[in-house]
Amino acid sequence: MSTFDAGESDLTAAQREHWQRTYTEHPGMYGTEPSEPARYAAALFRSQAAHQVLELGAGHGRDALHLARSGMDVTATDFSANALAQLRETARAQGLADKVSTLTHDVRRPLDLPDTSVDAVYAHMLLCMALSTTEIHAAVAEAARVLRPGGTLVYTVRHTGDAHHGAGTSHGENIYEHGGFAVHYFDRALVDDLAEGWELHDIHPFEEGDLPRRLWRITQTTPR
């Protein structure tokens, strides 16, 4: 049986609706400047001569556009068609339409991409959405499948040291819903489990936003 869940939980459905509404009502809600993890990833991917880059959970695309401006061909995925439409419009306006392609995709499903077809994968705060531990493992396994040997995955997640960990409604598995947003807070054991079969290079703590949110930026590569 596939490790991907064939059904959709009430929480997943509610979060899907919440994010679709949020993207529609607040275009460009994260601004136009790339995140610090995207700046790091772009520099790292350039140093590795990465050309084909996959971003999971691209949203409005501020990070995907930065990767494209850095010279990479980017496939940007998100479950929200609304967000991806805004991304395509911005890419056209910035002269990057030929560097960015979009793919509507639910991270809980297999990617519609061939094996070993990308050089690098980037995901900023996607894996700490309302996903079960099994779904997170399956998503990382999909990243490994589409990466070429020696390819790099950079992902960021909120962790159990975050101020909102334990606040709001508990949905089990370290998932807490606060202010309408459900977050799966990572502990170190989960990071280590997700790195099994990879080479884990770095777990970098950083802060983002007004709370501030406390996150880890993880860098790992597939075997050559």
C-alpha cells in the first residue's frame, strides 16, 4: 500500500479551504522580497551548478522568483491554483515566464515528475503544515525520488521550541492549530528520521516574523 493517505481528513480539508481563502483575499501576503532561506538555497544551489529546481509549496512565489532570477529553471508547486496563477502573472511581469513553470500539487500525493529529474528541491515551511508524520515521510521520499544522485534538499520547519508549540487546539502528533493555522512542530528525532538514507549536512536554527517564529533550516543530500 502507498504511504500516501488515500483519504482527506477533516483537518486537511479545513486547512485547504483556509489557505485558498487566505491566498485569494491577501494577494502577495508575504511580500515580494525572498525569504532568508531562499537566499541561502539560491547561493547553495548555484555553487552546486544546479539547473533544475523544484519548489514545494511555492505560494505566491517570492522564493521561486528569486531562484529563477538566480539563473535556475524552477518548477513551482502548490495545492492552491489561485496562488500559482498569481505567481505566473508575476513571472510574466518580471520577464521570468521562461524560467518558471507551475504545477498544482498536493504534497500528500506523489509528484507528477520523472525519477531523478531535478537537481535540487526547496520547501519553506511546507512540511510543517497540517501533515501527519507518515505524510511527511512520504513527501521527503518523493523528494528523494525526483532528485538526481547527490541532489540537495533544503527545507524549513517550525520546531518544538517555537512559542506557539502546545498552544491552541491539539490534533495529535505535535500538530497544534492556533489562529486558524495548523502547524506540525518538528522535534530533532523527526529531523533525524527524515534524514535516514540521506547525508545530513546542517540543521540551522533561525527566527522569522513578528512572534518570532522559531525554525530550523535543514540541508541534506541524496547518495551519489
